[in-house]
Amino acid sequence: MPGDIEISQAATLEPIQQIAARVGIGAEGLEPYGRHIAKLSREGLARLADRPAGRLILVTAINPTAAGEGKTTTTIGLGDALNRIGRKTVVALREPSLGPVFGRKGGATGGGYAQVAPMDRINLHFTGDFHAISAAHNLLAAMVDNAIYWGNDRGLEARRVTWRRAVDMNDRALRQVAIGLGGTNGAVRETGFDITVASEVMAVLCLAEGPDDLAARLARIVVGRTREGVAVTAGDLEAAGAMAALLSEAVLPNLVQTLGGTPTLVHGGPFANIAHGCNSVTATRAALALGEFAVTEAGFGADLGAEKFLNIKCRSSGLAPSAAVIVATVRALKLQGGVAKDALGSEDVAAVRAGFVNLARHIENLHGFGLPVVVAINAFFSDTAEEQAAIVELCAAHGVEAHICTHWADGGAGAEGLAHAVAALADANADPGGALKLTYADDLPLEQKIRTVAQTLYRASDIALSAAAKKDLARFEAEGHGHLPVCMAKTPYSFTADEKVSGAPQGFILPLDSVRLSAGAGFVVALCGAVNTMPGLPRVPSAERIGLGPDGRITGLD
Amino acid sequence: MPGDIEISQAATLEPIQQIAARVGIGAEGLEPYGRHIAKLSREGLARLADRPAGRLILVTAINPTAAGEGKTTTTIGLGDALNRIGRKTVVALREPSLGPVFGRKGGATGGGYAQVAPMDRINLHFTGDFHAISAAHNLLAAMVDNAIYWGNDRGLEARRVTWRRAVDMNDRALRQVAIGLGGTNGAVRETGFDITVASEVMAVLCLAEGPDDLAARLARIVVGRTREGVAVTAGDLEAAGAMAALLSEAVLPNLVQTLGGTPTLVHGGPFANIAHGCNSVTATRAALALGEFAVTEAGFGADLGAEKFLNIKCRSSGLAPSAAVIVATVRALKLQGGVAKDALGSEDVAAVRAGFVNLARHIENLHGFGLPVVVAINAFFSDTAEEQAAIVELCAAHGVEAHICTHWADGGAGAEGLAHAVAALADANADPGGALKLTYADDLPLEQKIRTVAQTLYRASDIALSAAAKKDLARFEAEGHGHLPVCMAKTPYSFTADEKVSGAPQGFILPLDSVRLSAGAGFVVALCGAVNTMPGLPRVPSAERIGLGPDGRITGLD
């Protein structure tokens, strides 16, 4: 099969106005960015408020493995398939970050014949949203150091600044830096850069409900503390207005198309560890207003991604999915079942059956949230019919349908079975808002919220809080942040905090090293182990293969 | 009069397609970015190659002062006025940088009724060109440190890296930083961040003639040296292709309109000190293909801006202006004549006459380049008729027309006299390419090029090279860069290197502290004194006044 960029560049795309017209958006509802990309205009977005909302479908996955599960391709393939079976559907995805494009991971626009297009533009700059977020983040950082330089009246201490800088690049050397050197450039202090997807501004943009809420959330961002420990915010530094101005276009969802012609909103992309890992509330709402179905995805596996989609995004917005899809692959279940990575090529039905415990745990958890579930088996060429059949059989034993999907090779036609199952489940869920059971109530103490997630969803026996984390949680509650949800930051590869523990472990102690307040985004981050918020480049980065042809075409993207 | 942003937001703009149609660009020639901004498409740009070129008008100025000269407003006003008198004209300007918008200086889209619009979008992000340049710059930086981290086979020495990082923000604390801290993040070394307009990538983009030349120039960028002193380039690190890919849209000129409806290409914006300070060659060529006249501006005063426009941009591209406009103001000439800044409000004809020596020197210099010259007196409310008349009279004595221009208050109608004079001069210049006399030949040694500029244009008696500069120039010549033009970096406020020396000094020694090779851009920078390539924010930055209204409108920009 040709590479992703060749498939994308060879596709005949429809003018974006035509894609928009299919869901009832006229010219006044669009701000075109080239011929195949548009933002929904502010007016267009305002008009959607009156439309009835469709049904929300959440695509999530088992614990990710090195083999790759294909959550984004399945989201796209399912959207195309729903449209093929006559159910008007809009897909809502996260925007790719530039960093991984030049590193190892490549783009984030799906693959094969389940892609959003134009993949080169979407993967490189797109409509500039992430650059706007970096600029807003770094303006606040510049205003923090400027306040210290001129002697600020808020009492912000140079040594107690927690706000770092952001760049949308994999740049290991910027993880930890000393700034203000040179003698006359202000206070010398240690800080660092995070990749833009890890910026709290990204999470704010994705959770904000309109310009006023955006400015209010930005103003609540804590940048550091005074000597006495009093929080200093972006609002205290008068930075929130200018940050909001920098985000004035970035808050508008981007409309593109899948290779199957499905209207797709690609908007926002917060990290799935120290943030909640979903596209923007604005885009999800717009997709619901535009389609009978809106299909969206959450980051990582269901233990982290779906949990935060529900306990953070749905809690703050009032959204509720009508059904969930769990993506699994034969290869990943074999890895969960203990097969070595270099032995994945040989048939091993026993390993698939052994690894199924991981999928079963995620099914149980999502059922616990009150969600109807269907499993998508994302087919690979190396799968055998017996391996796939084992998954279908084990799912049936758990009362769940599993569908073999070939959207990567066949586009939407390869996911029609899944689409029928999803539509049936969603149609039968008369009151998804009423059925949804969040894991904890707002008024539970922060420590107890973390414990409840760990015990209910991870099956830990308890959590082990560090002294520092305990102290910080108490402080956050004293400062009035006790009502916030918690954002779990742990390895995505295991239910535990140890990435090597696969399957469905239970009865372990989850260590909780530290906590961080994201008062603007509106959650308290609970860190189980170190989280790297600035990736590095590999020895031979993808960047070395990427180029610009004499005809202006990008080459070497994957 | 209302503020600039109020005037801009109250204006009824034409759809950008209509503006484009006026100069013969159809839908296929445009990539719209919203309704009032578009990029010329690659196809559209290719088609322009066959059109006959119009006449180029260069707008420059006397040495700038704190009073402001209004070079951009005059460029816009002249463009509007030429269209009003029936001469089809396209304006070509530089793009604004985000840094000054949030600092002290404000936007860079003209002012009053001589503005390009929409000013809020153009001043904030625009079409993302500067973000793309920052990304390309920082990708190279990440690849530099990554090569060192993994042990590169080019022998690049951590201590000899000269490539810094870039951000489009005024951020004093990033001027000098230590990176790679933390023990496992690579080589700890000192470096810093420049504002994006100071990036060599910006200068490369502005001088490149198409995708192949762009990639070739990027590949020539020197990032550091080996222990033995051998230059290591972006090409050696295999970074140039990915950098070019990041710039694939940024190389396309942006089309907007003036408030008078004049099609305007706003594209690129390199620093006028350590770079050449003009919009892109691509945009200037496009403007010439689209209009009977193309009006463009150069940075700072004529000693730096026009000199580099001619000796760098025109030399490499073969462009040649048909006429030059020197912008002067009563207030600035008074300052040149020794009046204190707080006394500018009172009439002082004698000071205007005394300050005229500065304008006279610039007239002589431009005549020396073989350019017909006209002076634009950019009127201020505080000017008196006698003061303005003195300038007209003194210009006449130098054989040059001077026109009082009120475009700031009146739009293009206020610059019609200037427009008639400019058109007459340009019409009479039958062979501008033949008439143009560059200051030095390509084959003159680098040191001699610098001396020739200093003696011919600044009227220095000689230059005083530091030992380091002498050694570096010899090395650049030994490495085969002796044919490059020189890019003078000195204070814009004086013909000398001392910003306090106003008027028309002569017979001084110009100190030359250091030189830098910009092998990608294609010039050798000669630094007379320290140049700050990362501005700081003032005690009360403009950012504190900027905001986003509930209707999505930006407020507080000026």
C-alpha cells in the first residue's frame, strides 16, 4: 500500500465549502484557510447553539502498547462508516503537535484510507492554533519575568515561579534551563520549556465555553507564589486579556474532511497525562449540533483517556456519550498476554486469550460509567482468523459485541459492521445524561477523589501519598480548589504506575508522588511517578527525511 | 480622531477576492485566510512570472527619532494616492512582529486613515508566517543539540555552537540562558533566544527566489564549528528539508487591503540591523507584476534601510527602484536641529533649518545611488505653515520637490501631490536598472566593502576594525564568502555609531567591533557596537491594555 502522505496527496478533496454545506453551514459560517481547511466563524458557531444536539460516541482503547492500536484511524473509519449507512455523522479529533512529526511518532491524522486531509497541512501548522497557544503561554512567561525585573507589587518571588515556557517542538535541551543570565537581564532562575500540548493554556482552550469563560480561566492560572505562599495569577499580572486576544481565532474549531468525505472538526490537543487529552468542548458541541452522531476520541487507554473524558470534560460541560467503542488489536492483546514484541508475527491464540483480561477490565470500567460498549478489532495483515475469532467470542461472553474493522485498508466500508452496532447501542440509550455515572462527586475531598479513581478503575487497594502531595492537597483545599476534579498522570501502559505490569493487575498500592494545581484549566493533577513534558528527538529524527519538493509539495511525512 | 483599531474595525472592507480581482488575480490565484486576508497561491504566483514588471518606488526616511517619522503610513498613503490619480499601484510592506505589539511600540500596520486592514489580525499571528519561521529556526536548534547529545559525526563542538533559538516575543530573561541542565539532557551550554525578526531564517525567506533557492540557502546556514574551526551547516545536519517544509506556506505572499482599497502584499520582516530590513523579494516581484507601480519601504533611515535595500536586496534580485521617497517630519528635523523632545510643541523654524542637514545628506546619498528623489513631509497637527515651508524651500535649493502629506488624517487624498511627483520622476527614469549605482562591487574584499559604505554614505574618515573582526573577515574570505555583500548593524539614530550624534557629522572613525557570517541569507553582518536582538517589555507593557471582547473583537491594540 502507498504511504499515508501519498494516499492523502493523491486524494481528490472536495472544496471545504461543499463539506460544510453538507451539514448546513453556509459561507457566512466559515472562515476558509486555503481551499480544504476552514474555521467555523464566530457567527456560524453562535448559530449552532439553537440546533438540537446529536448523539455522542466516545472512541477509547485498551492500554496502549508499542504495537499501536489505531484509535484515531478507528474514529475516522467509524465516522465514514456511519455516513455510509445513512446516519449523518461528524468526527471530532485532536490537532497534531509539530514535535512528534519531526521526532519518531509521525503525524496524527490517521492512516491508510482512514485519514483526515490534507494531512501535510494539518500536521504542519494547520490554522496556527498551537502557535497561538505557545504565544499566549510565552507572553504570560515574559510578563512574569518582567514583573520580577521591574519589582512587582504583587510580591511574586523569583524562586517560587512555577510557570514555565512552551514550544511546539521536541527539544530535550530545553527541559531544564537557567534564564536571566548576563548580569542585567533580571533575576537568574531555573525553569524549563514544555511542549505546547502540555501547556495549561491548551487545557484552558479545550475546556472553555466562550470568550468570557476563556478570559476567566486564563486569569485564574497560577504562575507562582509570594514569599508567604500566596498564589499569584495571570489575572494579578493583567495578562489574561492579551492572552485571550492571542487566542481569538484559536478558539474557533477547524473543519476538514476525511478521505471518505466526512466533515471533521480537528481542534485542540492537550497532553493526556498532565492534562485531560481530549479535543475542545467547543468542537465537540459543534459536532453534536451538526451531526446525528458526533464521534470523538480520548487519549491513551480507557483507564486514563476515557476516565478523564468523563470525569473532567463531561463533568464541566454536561456532555454525555451515548455509547463507547473500545479499540483493540490482536497484536496488542498478544503483548498484554505476554508475547515478546519480536514474536508478534506468529499466530498465538492462547496469548490473545490471556491478554483479553486487559480488554475485559476496560469493558467493565466503562459499563461502570453507565456506558453501552462495543469493541472494534482494528485488523492488521498479520492477524489470523482464529485470533480475531477468539476476541469476538470472549467479548460475547462479556455481553459485548466485537467487530473486525478494516478501515485502514478499505476506508469506511471496512467499519460498517461496527457502525451498525454503535448506532443500535446509541439509539437504545434514551437518556445518556441520566445513565452516566461519574466516579466521584465534586464535594469529595481531593485525596479521596484520587483514591476512588485508583480503587474503582485501576483496582488498586490504596494510594500512597507523599508528604509533599498531602501538604499541597491540603493547601489547594484551603485555597478553595477542593471542588475541582482530579487529573491522573500515570503511565498509560498499565493500570498500575509501573509500565511493565500488563494485563489486569489488582490489589497494588498506587504511589502518588506529587500534585499540581491547574486552576485555569480547572483540575488538580495527580502525578504517579515522573512525567516528561518535553520529549527529545531520537538519534535519527524523522525531520531528516522530510522535505519540500520544487512543486511545493511536502515529502517524507508519515 | 478615533484610535487606529477603532478606525480599522469600523471600516467596511472589501472581500479579498474583490481586491485580488482588481489586479487580475482569480480564485485559483488565492488561498483565502478568512475573508479579508489571502495568500497568493503557488499557481497564482507562478502565473505572475509572465507579466511585465511595473516600476518600483522605494520609501525611506531621514534618521529616525523618538518623534516618529511615519514611513509605513506614507508608503500606504502614497499607494492609495497613486491609485486615486489613476495609476494602478500595489503596496508591499513588512509583517509586524508580535513582540512590539505587547511591548511599547504597538502594531506596524500604519495609522489613522493610512492603514492596512484588518489591523488586529495582521498584528496578531496574521497567516502564521512568523510562527513558521520560529518553528523552522527552533527545529534546527533542536537538531543541533540532538546531534551533540547522540554524538554527531560532523564533530560539531557544543562550545562552538552559534545558532541560538527564536521566539516572537519581547522576553528579556531569554537573552542569555544556560540549556541542557538536569544531568541527562545533553551538553550544558550557554546560548540565548532572539526575537524571530532577528532569525537568519527570516532573512533567508525574504531573499529566497523559490523552493530550490530556499532549501539551498537554508542548507548553507552555519550553526557552529568543529574543534578545528570547520563550519557545520544546517545541510550537514540534514535539517534544511524539514525547515523548508515548515516554510512551505510562509513563502507565499499575503494579500490584504489598505483602508483606501489598495491591494497590499505584507510579507516577511527581517530586523533592519543584523539583517536587511525589507519585505520579501517574492512579494516585491509580485507587486511589480500586479501594478503599474509597486510602492515598498525599507527599515530605519536611508543610511541603513535604503543602503541595504539597494546593496543587498536589489543586488541579489536584480530589482531597481525607479524613484525614492524620503519621509521627513517637522518634529524630527527639529530634533535633528537640536531641540529638546519636550519643546517640540513650539514653532522653531531655525531648528528645522538647522536639522535639514540630516535630510540633505540622505538626498545626496540617494542621488549617489542614481535614484531620483522626492521628499514627503508627513504632517503633524503641531506643525506650523512656516516650518513646513522651510523644508519645501530647502529641498528646492537641493533640486528636490517636497510635498506636505496629510494621509494620516485624510487617507490617500492627503498624498496626491506626492503621488504626482513620484509618478513624474519614475516615468522619466527610462532605465532604472542602468541608472542604479551600487556602492561596491561583489569582488571587493569584505573589509573594503565596509570601509566604502562608511566613507561614501556615512562620511566617516575610516573604520577601526577590532582584531577579532579582522580575523573573522579573513576566515570568511578563506571559506569562500568574500563575494557576499555586507550588512551594516549600527545605531539607526545617527550616521555615526553614537546615537547621540545628530545632523550630518563627518570625518569620524566608525568602530567595527565584530562581524558575523549569515551564509544562508547571503551577507556578512558588520556590527558597530552592541546590537540587542531580544527586546524587553517596559514597566507597564501594552499587553496589560489588550483584551478580547465578548463579541470576539480585539480591544486595546494601537
